[in-house]
Amino acid sequence: MDYTTWLTFTIMATLIVMSPGPNGVIVLKTLGQYGYKPTLLIIFGLFCTTFMHGLFVLFGLSALLIYVPQAFMAIKIIGALYLCYLGIKSLKQIFNYNQTKNSVNVSSPSQVSSHKKLGRQFWRTGFITQILNPKVSALYLAVIPNFVDFTSATATTDTLLLTFTHASIVGSWFILLATVSMKLLPYFKNASIGRWLNGLAGVVMLYFSAMLLTYEAKKV
């Protein structure tokens, strides 16, 4: 793969990552409600999932989703239901915002185990959200095959390079977003604003749930 091809992909992937989507909503919601460290776990989950998409390409699972309508429909339904679940959960938290926000601030030794479990939940939320993200599916189903010659001897290396590039962009962009947004945390701590943000996040997640159901994969 030459430098021009890689640079073109990098620019395209950066624009896709920076565009509004479920990941940004999850990151900002977690930052405002739980703080910076849990948000980093969400971002790490997003980062890890990106490599899963690269493996899907290498093992032909992406092609399976394209050419087997039933498989792609199943992924769409699962993704839509998960985003719908996150949206409803966020809307429900409007009514117990203070309790939820404070639930991760307990620092007694007896809570260490529950904190570890909660940390895994944050990572898992990022992982599942990214793996069912329609923008990421579009990138790996329709875009990457246009940058990689799968008949060449370097196909695996090229795919891994593009996957690592995309994962790095995902991690860097959302860490930057979370770091800059930290300055707004004093406003998030206001209960009324926190409830309003939870409600907004819930509505946006429901919107992306509906959007995912209308998403169509394009054969390449």
C-alpha cells in the first residue's frame, strides 16, 4: 500500500469518526454522569472493537453480512434493540440522576469488587456500541475493500494497517473530546442539567436505533 492510499483512507476515516453518532453520545453522557476514568474505559472498548471489525474483513465475515441478507438483518435488529435499550435506560435515569451519579463515588475497600465489575460494564458498553455502530459497519463493509487488494500478498498487512489507523483515530478523537469536555463538567454536576442531558442522550440513542433499522449495506 502506498502512502497516498493510506493518507486518503486516514482523512476519510477521520471525517467519519468525527461525524455525530452513537459513540459520541455515549462518551459525553458517561463523562458527565460518571467522570473521566469511566469514560476512558468506554473509549478503550471502542478502540478494541475496531480491531474486531478488521478481523471480520480478514475472515470474510464482512462479505457474509453483505451477501447474506438474513445475517445483515439480524445484526441490524440486534444493534437497533441495543441502542433502543441504551436510550430507554438513559431516559429512566432522568428520575434518579443523583443516585446514579453518586453510585460510582463510593471508595470504601468493600466496594473494590463492585468497582471492577462496573469498570467491565463501561468497557463492554463501548465495545458493543462500536461493534453495532452503522458508521463503522459501513466503513468496513464498503470502504476498506476499495483500499485493499485482497488478491495481493500484502492484503493481510494492509488490512491490519488500515484497522490500526482507524482504531488510533477513534481513540485519539474521543480522548480529545473527553479531555476538552472536562471543562464543562461543573455544569454537568447541576442536577437539572444532568437530567436534561440524560433525556437528550436518550432521545438521540432512540434516533440512532431507528436509523440503524433503515441502514442498507452496499455490495462492492
